[in-house]
Amino acid sequence: MRKTWKISFALLFCGLFFATFPLQADEDLADYQIAKHLGYKVFEKSFGRFETPVFLLEPKLNNLLISLNVEKTMGSVVRSYARFRYKKTGRWTRYKNFEGECHFSDISDISAYQMLFVILDFNKGKTLIEGFTAQGKKLSEEAMKAFVQNTIPLDSSKTWPKPSILSREEWKARPPKGEYTLHDPRKIILHHSYVPTQSQYSGASTIRGIQNYHMDNQATGWMDIGYHFLIGPDGTIFRGRPEAVIGSHCLPNSTMIGICLIGNYDPNADKLNEKIERSLINLLSWLSSTYHIDPRLYYYGHRNFSPKSCPGDIAYDRLPFYREEVWRNIGETGY
């Protein structure tokens, strides 16, 4: 009886472990990371103005993502601003307006940042700026040059049909915490989830798990799922953020469309199958033809901007093949 009890307990423990295992996906390890409670609130008043202390950065960074957690009543308006101090000159930038997320990127390093909030609520309800998370990195000179270079638009009149994409409503996504920031998509970044693996994939619930981790975990705390698209082992393409807005998947993020392949594509792990690759090539062909992104020049792996192995050797080594296939679909001349 005791032996049976031990086996049952072990099975129960394993079930609970895997049921609660964080569906975290392969996000960057930050050089700087903070989750800060602010507690700024306007209650039964029509106006409030709050300025944070100066937050010092160590080490110095050239990329920083700030994500707010704000609760507000209908009709209230929250204006958020951030400014940054350059390491070399000691000078501050002007306050920059942002919505749910602030994305900072520059060739020059910054050593500090500060935020300012203005709240207007003529209904005199309750608005709370609960706090924020921030993640920062010092990207290499090579990576920053790749980011700031002027891209050459794809010169092709060929189009490619939009593939079938499961909408946010269909996979029951949570609404974002705030307003998105628009950008001009010019590059495509390929990721793998690492965790969950292919065997842990369970359709829409897996994507909801990744979204919950991105939005709720103190290591991230983003306003929404970080990726623009995710592709399951069954070939299903899931809509993340709209591709016309900045994601949270690969600093500097701006101008980059993030696509995540569910699975671990490091050596001796999961294998790419025909369904995944067919969906990926169709998605890439549509994105490149729609936004004039040259597949020969502007397809990257996450590792090109990060020390991580993402999207895994197996997927990264297939990038030349994906470039050729997309060019065959939408290119005007020989590759």
C-alpha cells in the first residue's frame, strides 16, 4: 500500500509540475532588470502629476524597454513620459511621450532614466500607476550597426497571399495593457520558444501560457505577448501583436517583426517538420511582399542581436533555405 501511495504521489507531483511549468519562451537575459512598485494614484480628483526618482543604470546600456502597469477608470487619461541621461556627456534627453511601453535605443550609452506621469480624470474616479518593469541590454557595435542601417526596400511587384492565421479572438488572447506604438516593419527576426517544446505544445492554451508569462512575470511584465506571430508544430500560425506595432522580443524591437517557432531547435532536441516550414515560408513570403522586406538581406535569427542560441542551430541553419524559398516566391530575378 505504501509503495502504491508513493507512486501515486510521484505521478501527482509530476502532473502538477508540468501543468504549472512556466511557458516562458526564449526571452533575452537582460544586463539590467528591475520590477518597481510606484503606487501613484489619483482618487476622487481630476488631476495628478508624478515624477519618479532618477534610476541609475549599471552597467551602462544602449537599449532599454520600460513596461507600465496602469489601472484607470473609463474616461481618464494617463500621459507617460521618459527621459534618458547619456553616459559620455551627462546630458538628459527631453521627456519622450510613450503609451504602455517605452523602447529606447541609441548608439551612445545611457547611465540613467526618469519618468513623469500626468493624469486627467474629470469623472474623479480612481487611476493607479501601480509600477513598471524594465529590461536593458548593451548591444554590440556590430548589432547596433545592423539595426540603424538604412534598409533597401525590396524592388519587386510580385505579391503573395496572406496565409491562414488564427486570430487573437480565436485563441482567446487577453487584451493588451495599453496602447501599442506603431513602427515601420523592415526586418524579420526568427525565434524558437525553447520552452515549451513540441511535446508540451497543446494548441491555443500554449499560446495563452506564453502570453501570461510575458504579461505577468516580473522578469518581463510586458503589455502583451512579445511576438507578432507564433507557429505551432502542427503548422498553425497564431496572431500575436499586429505586425505594424513594436513587439517585445528582441531589443531594439523597433522595425523588427518577431516570429516564434514553438519547440526547442537546439541540437539533439526537436526537429522541424514540413507543416512548420510550409507555414513559415508562406508567412515570410506574405510579410516580405507586403512590407517590401528583402529576404536576402533582412532575415535574422535572435542570436544576431543576443548571446543566446535562439532560434537554435537547427532553425538558424535553415535561414539560407528560407531566404531562397521566399525569393523564389516573390523575387523578380535570380537569387
